[in-house]
Amino acid sequence: MTQARSLHGRHIVVTRPEPAEGPMHEALVALGARVEPVPVLDVRPPANDRALRDALALLPEADWLIVTSPRAVEVLAELSVFEAAPPERLQVAVVGERTAQAVHQVG
């Protein structure tokens, strides 16, 4: 490991809501860091998904659908968003490679 890529002696706080031994943790440890998981978000489905369903009903009028995480893809799939062909003018943008892969998996 080169000195420039070493995190030896560094204490890193990971605020992502992933498992304590998740991919971010493993990557940082591999670079020599001491990692402290401190999730600051609790990601879970809303108690009432009415606002989301109302927003999704507007998709035929939308220009863009921006999907920000693989979990968002799961939620949209659970709501059957990907079962019908998308409106012709709708463009889809994703944040990150894993999100892109998730979107491609569900169509």
C-alpha cells in the first residue's frame, strides 16, 4: 500500500446507515483506518405512502425521474412503477453505479 493511500492512524466516523461491517467500513479498514459506525439516518418506509403515490401519479407529466439510491429503486418497484412502460418523454437519472444497476435490474 502506498503512503498516499494509507489511512493508518486515522479514526474515521461513518455516518451511513449501512451494516457496521458494510462495504464502506471494509474499504476504510483495508486502507488502515480505525472505523466507528455512527449512523445518523434511519431509513425505513413511510408510515403513509400517500404523498409518494400522489407524486408518482404525476409521472406522465414529468420530464425527469431522479433515483438517488438502490433502496429508492426497491420502493419504486414495490409500488409497481417499473411495470408499465415509462411515459415517452420521461428521462431517468440515477445517482451512483449501484443505483444504475438496480434500475437496470428492474427495467
